[in-house]
Amino acid sequence: MAFVTSPEPAATETDGEAKPARKRRTRGRRGASRADESTGADLDEGLDVPALADEVPEAVIAPPQAPKAPKRPEKVKIPESQVARIVIRRGHPELQIVGKTVAPILLFGSVDGLRESRRVGSEIERATQAGVQIYSTLVDLTCPLPPDDRVYDTLDQRLQTLLTANPTGYIIPRIVFAPAPGWREQYPNEVNHYADGTTDDPSISSDRFWNEAEIALQALIEHIERTAYGERVIGYHLERGEWFHPVDGGYDRSYANREAFRQWLRVKYKGSEVALRGAWYDGAVQFFTAEVPPIQTSPRGDVAFYQPRHERQYIDFLEYTSDVTADRLIALARKVKNSSKNGALVSVCYGYTFDFAHNFSGHLALGRLLASPFIDILAGPPSYKDRVAGGSGAFPCPVDSIGLHGKLWITEDDTRSHLASEQGEDYNPRMPDASATEQAHRRTMGASLAHQTGVGYMDLWGEGWLDADDIWKRVGDFRERCEAAIKVRKAPAPEVVVLVDERSLCHVQRGVSFMKRLLHGQRDAALRTGASIGFYLQSDLTAKNFPTNAKLYVFMTPYRLQADQRSAIKEKLQNGGKTLVWTYAAGVCDERGGSEDTALDLVGMTLQHQAWGAETGSKVSDGRHPLTDRLTQRSIGVSERLNPTYYIDADEAGVKVLAEYAASGLPSIATRAFGGWTSIFIGEPTLAPDLLRGLCRAAAVHLYTDSAEDYCWVNHGWLTLHVTRDGRKTIHLPHGCGLYDLAENRLAASDDATEYRTTARAGQTLSYFVGTPEEMRKLALPGTDKKSLQARAAVIQTELAEVPIEPDPPAIEMANALGDVGETEAVEATMAIDGDAAASGAPKRRRRRGGRGRRRPASGETEGAQPTDGLAEDAGD
């Protein structure tokens, strides 16, 4: 039976756009020589070649047996002699080497040639002076191995190159699994097959290839342990093009993938074809006839989800695609642990939940990897979606989930610095000058401090991207701050928790553009609220150490709510004055494909279906609530036909309607207060930055910024702003906290200040620590001893007294100044000037120049005279 039923066009990156040429971003393979170009005889000569998929009769395929569930979770016993390990202290993972906690910072460089080796050697010398002791480079692992030991020559040479530059350093080689010469031709059924007829690497579901990979991996580890440099190798990063399926390829339709999918179905439906037929609404389907579904090249633009019965095969295949990827990684990681006698760390690239807008990427099983004891480190680059100056450069994953499960996240900062060649990819542009490089690096450093992660600095091509003293001076300062923070940090306690659900995303059929809005659109919107935010998987609700002391919980994609998650929400979140926000279609999808139950027990309000074909897009009906008081008479969301959509039953007691659908007039946003918690339902599928800020105000969350303009990371006292446009910036300080400028190493605002103002340009990164004088001293920040702080506070007071006061710009000028931010944000800013003052009757506020901390009013002074909306007042400059 043929495994491809009919030719199909591949998926496109965006709805309606022409198909781009296939370009797979494989950072794990850059700088490495291809295995197919290496010397050596064809290793597969004389071996039996299986028939092509078209020629394999189904009857000869033995039905796979469902694996037995383990009685208890697997555990890894860490030997006392292990050089490096991840330990958990104060709710955070820590990297220890020879019993000493170190900052998780490393350098990666390609040493593919002599020139590259010299450049990376120079970078290692600079990194060593900055206190960075961990290095990495690419190593191709040919699978299956050739019959002699020459395969290790390149490995030995490359690792020795790193240690020549620093003999006392430590290495985590980046192992790239590559098929032996001729393997693809020998086993055509085992490689990726796409609908357009093209083929690619060995399929992730090919047991034939990955069994050979495990054998080769074990042999490589055993070889390394026999070498003189073996004691310097502390772990292995497992690489295969970052383990994702590219959007332009579509589904893998290979024979190997089809058979693995059928095995997965057997396990899921417990060997019952009756259950399979009922779920797929297909009375003829059997486990040995189930096919990989044809990819939908033109998703129905007015329907959000796959039909619960007729399209269940799509949901199953999408879940399978991520499950098989995660399980393959776990199997390889287990092999590393067993081969090293649990003495080596295991690192993988995975979990790009927010960055992929196609749900067949294979990256929607992060929770599966986080539950595995064999994986220690997860890694990935800053978001390629927006890493230019003034862009978010955000984490691609729900980053706080990683630490919650005792794993370490390392951001692989592969910024193409000003030292790189002119050539480069559109998604990773070259920085134009040293200043732009500095601001991009500081953006990553600030995000890392706020979320307590590691950073890997990458010279992907060995071009000398990082070969400069000023770069490593900054990295050295960053390392010292990381190690100081590790000593005093507390358990994670964000004020806002944003939750994304992996399984819910497998139900979405609407296409790439809609997924972009759901994922990196809402992630970046959250980063512009100016609040302390933690990003988690929805499945983390059941974890024992899930943070339950936040003020606001935003369910970003709550379409599928499993029973254990529902119980955890009721037990952990519906109390303590918390605010829970439900977006769009809470609980409408279940494991069988669909449900009419819209989680009434969780939302606390009755939701009704709008008429089929109704439009989203809302308008504020009550502008007096903190959620909407900055949005009066303004629209919310996008006006578009979408099915299904829901409205709130406004007749229920306690329900307060705040907005209505513009087209139908039915309630779209409402809130209801219960005894110990508050529920907010928003019928729109995505949340804009200003609406998220309104939710924060409704939940009494502290906002450090004045508007949804700049990207902000703030947690554990570390505050970083990456500026999107030139102008004056105001930072609002919590009571009793001062502000320390990390770039200038000085106190910027004393602990009696209410706010701090400064001027910044687009693309600039502002880095601060917000805390008490005692917290600053514990971090050993320069000039924070009591005497120095008192002297600096006196200087700040003197400077404040000398700053002239100027009138505010007219509101119309303010709206024009914020025109490129977005209409809603501009209105929010102008309302901050006129609306609040008019409502309170307070005199018109004034701004101060000079970028100084505003002190708290002394006894007898009025708080109302102090400006509180600095950006709205200052942006007119």
C-alpha cells in the first residue's frame, strides 16, 4: 500500500502568501562539515535493502504492542563523583561544578577550520578572563559509525582546540546526528517525505536510524572517557536541527512516520478499533490502515478549531508529532545517562512554544520533557520573530516552567554582532555597530536575570563575532551579578502568571496568521505591560511548587482543560483575592475532540454561543472599571468572523458587563467577584498590551512603566527595559524600594522615591535593580554601602531641587508623538494626562527634566501634586 495517497501542496508560512523556498533553520548544523561529504567507504554496501513503502504488504507488519506503564517515575541517581550537576535550591536550578555553584554562562564557537580555530581560541582566552569556564563546539556523529576509529579524529581535534585555549575549562560538545554516506539512498522509507515529493533527514520516527544513533552515541561517550581530556567533558548537547519540522515542509509522510503514528494510535486507544472508529467518525478505519492526514493548505478562516468528530485524525496526528519528538529526545538522553553512569549533563534545544506558528512543529510536548529525569538543560535562541533593535528578543518558551521542574534554561544568544560578516539571514540581522551589539546583549542579560536563566554566547561560524574586549567585559560583569544573585534569590513570586496550553494548540486549525497572534503576539503583548510576569505551561497547575501567590492568572489558550487541571484551579487559585482571566473559548475542547461544556465551574459565569458567523471585536460599555477606564469609547480586539464565539449571560447575579461585541451588542467582557477570588471572561481570542495593563490594574498589580510601549522584564528585583522609540521614560517604584543603574553602577533613585525618569533612544536597553538598600548591599553592587548610599541620596536631592519645571505638551501633540505605538496606546497616554486630572480636579501636572528619582512627599505635602504618569508627560520632548 502506498504511503502517499495523493500529491499535496506544502503549507505556507502565512495565510494567502506564496510558498517560500524551503529553508530549514538548523543552528545545530551550522559550521559543521556534512557527513555525506566526509571520507570513507559506503558503510551500507552488502546490506539488505528493504522494499519501498509502496511495495511493503501490510500483512508482514507485526502489530506493535502497547508499552506497559511504569509503576513509578524513573529516577536518576547522581553519583557523588559527578563533576557537574544541577541542584535545586530556593526553588531554582543551580549549576554546580566540582561542588561549587557557578553562573550558567558558556561560549560556543565553530572550529571547523584553522582560521575559525584561531578566532574562537582568542574568544576563549577573553572569556576565561571574564570568568567563563564552559565551552562548546559542533561535532558530527556519523550514524552508523564507520568500522575504524578515524571518526573520532575530528572530535579529538576540535575538543582539544578548546582546551588549548584554556586547559582548565569544561566542555559540553554539541553532538549533531548525521546519517552515514549513502544511508538515505539505502533506506528511502526512513527519511522525511513531504507532499511535494522532496525528502530530507532521517525521520524522527525511524527506529532504524535512531537505534544506530544510540549505539554511536554510547561509543562516542566511551571514547571520550578514555581520552586525556575526558574529565573536562561535563555533558552533551544533543542536536538535530533543533528538533523541529519546518513550516514549508508540511507533514512527514514517510513510511516510518506512518507506522509510528499507527503504533501511537494503538497505545492511545488501548488497542480498541471501536474506540478509534468512534473518535475518527470512520466506520472503516483500522490501526493498520490509518494514514497521515493530508495537510490543510487553505484553513477555514472563520473556524478556530478542528471539527470535534470529522477531523479528530488531525488532532491526533499533531499530538503524535510532538510526542514522538519528545520521546526520541528522552531515549537519547537516557542513553547518555546510562553510558556515562549518570556522570554527564544532558542538554537539548526544545520548547519553542511561542515561536512556532504551525502546530506540527513537534515542539508541543515540553511538559513531557520536563517530567523526564534524563534531561538537565533546555536551550534555545532569543525569539527570531523580533530580535532587531527595538524588538522583543523574547524567550521562545514558557521560560518559568523550565525552572519549576528543576531544569535549567540557557538562552543561546547567537546575535550577529557588528564583528560578523555582512552576509546573514533575515531572521538574524547583523548589528550595525558596537552600540547595537551592546544593547542586544544587555537585553538578553536583563531577561536572564529577571527569570534566573543561563546564557550561551554563540559565534556560529567562528567568524569572531565575540572577539572583542568590551563584549567580554560586559559578560564578566554579568557573570558576577548572576553569581551574586544566586546566593540571595528567593523562590519565584511573579505578580502575574501567564499560562499557555500545548494540547489546546493541537485543536487550532485556523492557520499560521491566527497562531502568530495567539502565541508570539500575546507573549510580546505581555512583555509590554510593565508588570512582573511569569510564563508557564497550563499543565504546571498540578505541580506542587506552582506559584499560588500571584495576583493575576491569565489563561491564554484554555481551550482544553483536563480534569486534574480543573481540580488544581479550584484548589489553588479560587481563593486569596486572586483574579483569574479566561480568554475566548475556555474548556470547549476535550480529549475526545470537543465539548459543549465551557467550564462554568471555573469561569463562574454562564457562556452562550453567539450565532454562527458572528463577529468578534468589542466596544467598552462601562468605562468606570479599572480594566476599562483607560479604554473608554475605544474598541477592543479585531473585527472578524470567527466560530465559535461566546457571550456572557448578563442576567446572572453579580455579573458586571464591561464590553459588548460591536456587531451583535451581546456582552463580551464581564467580571464577577466571588468570596475569595474574581473571574474575568474576555470573548476576544487575543489580548492587546493596553488591555493586559487594564487587567493588571483591576488585580492591583504594580506597573513599573507608564504605557504599553517598551518591552519590560522584571522579577527578583532585576528590571530591564528595551526601548521601542525615542523619548522620556518613567519607572514607578514600589514602596520602600530604590533604583540602582546597572550600566552606570550608581544609585539612581533612593528608597523614598516614587518614580524615576530618564531619556532613552529606540533600541536602547536600560538595566536596573529595584530593591531596598539592604538588598543592594547583599548583591555587592558598587557604592551601596551605607555611607556611599547616604552621600548619593544627598546628591540626588540636590539635583532634584535644581531641575526646572515646564508645562505639559497638549494632548493632541501627545497622541501624535505616540502614533507609531498604536491608536489604543496613544489614547491611553493622552487620557493619563487629561482624563485623570479632570476626574480628580487636581491641578495640571508638570514634568521634570534630568532623569532623576522623584522623592516621596514629606509630611504635610500632598501626594496629588506629584506627577505619576511620567511617560504621558515627558514624551512631548
